[in-house]
Amino acid sequence: MSSLTTAVRSVSFALALAAGAALGGETVVDLPNGIKGTLALPDAGATGPAVVMLHGFGSSRDEVGGLFALQAATLAAEGIASLRIDFRGTGESAGDMADTTFEGLLADAATARAYLADVEGVDAARIGVVGYSFGAAIAMLDPRAYASVVVWGQMGDLQAEFHEFLGQEFYDRARAEGVASVDLGWRVVTLRQGFFDSLETHDLAARFAGYDGPFLTIAGEADPATGYFEQYLGLAAGKKDSLVIAGADHMLGVFSEQPEFGEQVIAATTQWLGDTL
């Protein structure tokens, strides 16, 4: 853990800001099935490694506080291409979030991988993933599709966490009426019963167990995700590490105006992917 912590402390958040040229050179792209994405390439073009970025529940491809946009710029400055997408029904992608299922989300991630693999200069065998929160779960449900996995604020028990997050009343209404809505504070989310049916068929721990590629899990000190670190590091069979951001919560300082938390996360992610892809 000491080498990772040293790397984080040695990488300044200015690296992301200095990568403004990479941000300026980004391209909004249209993927199959109405998926919208943003492709970020190094100034010299792709030279092998690349990363798919999967956003959290009810979010969109730049993520809260623009964290994914900053991560993409920092990766580009280090010679790593990336593609961040809006899952169908979110952001600028086609569809209705109410129709979300885990099968659909996994298909969207596969579509992103396929698109990125076809980009000139990208090595399909060197595509990693960064997933945040719910996006972390989608990455961890299919980890063997990636050469390296980095997750922020990971989930650990899908059924229990969604039940706590949405509440019994939401579940009961969806079961009785086939659809239910909840106000998350930043947006109203509507889901059909199909989401919960698909939720019941996906055991995150079972799907992740035995993954032998590189795995890094990062979360704020006050994020319940840290409670899953020991379990999932134990399930991982390859190179693995964790990073707890002191003083941070699940939102990594975005709403508490503490950008230094995002600085640490982006630096650690960049270092890890640079070393493992």
C-alpha cells in the first residue's frame, strides 16, 4: 500500500488541469443502440492502452463534479485513451431509464468495449475499466472482460444495498403497479419491475470471485463501500490493492468543496492503469 500512497502524493491535481488540450480534443461519439459517449485520445493518438468509464446510478458520463472528464484528461496526458458513456436512459443516450435492467447495462458496457477496441491504435487486449458506485458494480459483474479493473465507491451486496437505498415502499409499489418513482434529490428516478427481477439474478460476489486481473478499489473513509474491501480483495486472485481517502465520503468531496479528495482518486487511478495496462 505504501507504493500506491507515495504515487498519489507525488501526482498533482494540476496534471488533470494541465491536460486541457486533451479535453479540448475530445470527440462526442454515437455508439450502437443510441448510446452517446465521449472519446478522449492522447495528443499523439491511441498507442495501446485504453479505458471504458462507467458512471453511477442516475448519473451521466462526466460524473459528479466532472470527475470522469478530469480522469479522462489525466489519462490522455499519460498516453491512455478512454471512452465514457451514458448508459441507455441516462444523459444524452436514447431510451427510458425506467426500462433499465442489469442485462441492458452489461450490454451497454460491452458495446463501449467493442467501440473502443475498434479505435485506431487501441489494443483490444489492453482495455481496462473505471466504474463509480453502480458503474463499479457493472464492471465487477463482468471483470474478465477487462485487462484491469478500478472501482470507486464500490457496491458489495446489490440486493441489500438497493433495498436500503430505494426503500420498501418503492419495492412494494413497483411490485403492485409494475413501476415506481423516487426523488433522489438531484433527479427523479422511475424503474419498472423488470429492474428488480434482473437484480435478483446477479450475485456480485459470485461473479467477481476468482478474477485474476489487476484490481484496485478506492473509497472515502466515510463511504460504506470500505466495509466490502476485505471481502472483495479476498475474492480477487491477481494483483490487488485498496485506497481509503481520509475524510471523504461516497461523493469524494464534490459537494463539500474538497477537490483534494478527487485529486487523490484520479492520481491513484492513473498510476494504477499506467502500471497495469
